[in-house]
Amino acid sequence: MQLLALADAQAVAAAAAERLLQARQAQPQRPLGLATGRTMVPVYAALRQQLGRLGSQQQRQIRADWLSFNLDEYVGLGPHDPRSFKAFMAGQLQAPLGLRPEQVLLPDGLAADPQAEARRYGAALAVAGGVGLQLLGLGLNGHVGFNEPPCSAEAPCRCLTLSAATRTQNAGAFGGDPEAVPAQAITLGLAEILAAGQILLVVTGASKAAILKRALQEPPCPEIPASWLQHHPRLEVVADQAALGAFLQGPGPCR
Ligand code: GLP
């Protein structure tokens, strides 16, 4: 594992965006794995900015080659619902970069059979060659994507029930009401995430310090889904001082 400690969320976003653009240029044939959440807002802002500074030929090439698969989507929310991850990605990347909808893929939250949609989405990712670089945020309960604890390292793309903790964490986008957060979601599993060529875990803010320390230092276990990332041969963690507080000052590994 490589750990890059940076001063603040802005520096983290710039480093993450650099890596995403590098991956698009170095491996245009492998799709990117993308994530949503508040952590990613400055990351996509930095990506738009950095892309705009490239030469026009490079920009055209990146846009023409773009293919990304997002991690997850709420069941029951469609593209026209501003709270859907589809709408988030349309606003953050697809529209500003002038990409076609089929270049920025997510599971269909309105599919009549969400479990079948999860199988279809996982299969589509496999046909596309699997993720090259996977961008990940970190849930307060240790989830990545929507892989809620307990979760095995072999869990595939599937429809699952969200935990109370996650619905509370994400209530902000739903008027602050955890009950208004959809009860289910479709998510890529740890199986697809761990099969990525590289993983970039981006973590900012003091609220994530305790779970980040556990995810990186405790022996991998189902109760902390992000801890399975320790098994990946090319994991890079980019975090700010606030998120690394416990890590840098703490008593050391808890094993
Ligand atoms: C959400 C998403 C995750 C995201 C995480 C952190 O529920 N499903 O992919 O990484 O929670 O969100 P935030 O960045 O808002 O803290």
C-alpha cells in the first residue's frame, strides 16, 4: 500500500484528479471506476480544471475515449431525480465534459428487477475488460461503494439493503431525513473492486479518521469492508491531515 498524506481536501482532490486523467491517457482501453459522495465533489472539480489546461488535441482524445463505470446507484431513483447518482455524475462530469450518457455508466436505479440489473451491470463491466483505476471513497461504517458490513471479499455486484448508519450518513441529500433515503441500492461488489488494476482510496475530514485507521491497520474482516483493500497489490490511499490524524498520532497498528 502507498499512502500519500496531503495538507487538505483541495490538495487531495488535485492529486486524485491527476491520477484519474493519467489513467485515462495511459490505459484508454480500460474503463475508470468512479464514485459519488461529498468527498468526490472537489475531485471532479479538479478533474474538470486539469482537463481544461491540457492541449486541445489531448482533451479531444480523452473525451473521445472516455468510458467509466460508477460503483453504485439507489434503487428507485432515476436520472431525472437530482438525488440519484446518475444525476450527480451528469452534473459533475458528463455534461461539463460533453460526454455521451453511454460513456458514463451507472446501474439503472429504475430497473424492474434490481437483482437482474446488478447481474447485467457486472457482466457489462466484465465485457468492457474490468476496471483499470478504481476511485473509492470511504463510508463511516467502513463501506466502499455500498458494500455494507458484514461483507466478504468475494461479494459480487448485487442489490442490497442499506444500513441505518449509511442512510443517516447520506440523509443530507434527502432533506436530512434518513427514512427518505432509499432502502436499497445496487453496488459493484468487493469482487469487482478488488479485480481493478489499481485502487485509489480518497479520504478527507476528521470524521473519517477512526474508520480509516481501522480499515488500514486491522486484519481484513467482513465487519470493515474497506479492510479487504489491504489485499490489493496496487492500493494507493490519498488522504488529508484531518483524516490521518489518528493514524499519524495514534499508538500504532492495533493488531
Ligand atoms: C456513499 C457512497 C460511497 C461513498 C461514501 C462516502 O454512500 N455509496 O461510494 O464513498 O458513501 O460518502 P461521502 O464522501 O459523502 O462521505
